[in-house]
Amino acid sequence: GLQDAANLGWKLAAVVKGEASAAKLLPTYEAERRPVAQWVLSTTDKTFAGITTASSPALAVARNWLIKTVLWLPPPGGGPRA
């Protein structure tokens, strides 16, 4: 996501400006992005599991209300819902 774009962006900018070698800088991209990607996936999985398996009736009611509210929000730009 945003972390990937920022990481790749500064690397590409440095290469384009002649401040760094693509052969040396770009191969580090994968090693740097993998831990971030793994953290994002882990956090997303835990959050989704927590939301979908509410442990109390009050949490279930709050979850259901939130989902219904978000689904009925108008889309950005005011276009029709999908």
C-alpha cells in the first residue's frame, strides 16, 4: 500500500536523479517490503476475526450497526452504489 509506494518512490527518484544505482538499490525493495506486508496481513486478519466473531451481544449489535451504516453511506463523488 502506501508504505510500498513511499519506499519504491524514493528509490526510483534517487535512481532517476543519478544519486543511486538501480542495480544496487532496487533489489533491496523486496526485503524491505516483505516484513511490512506480513504485518499488514496479520493485523488485517486479526482485526477481521475480532469483528466477525464478536464475543458479547453488545459487540455484535455494535458491529452489525456499523456495517449497516457503512454500507448505506453514499459513495465518494455521489455516484450510484454498486
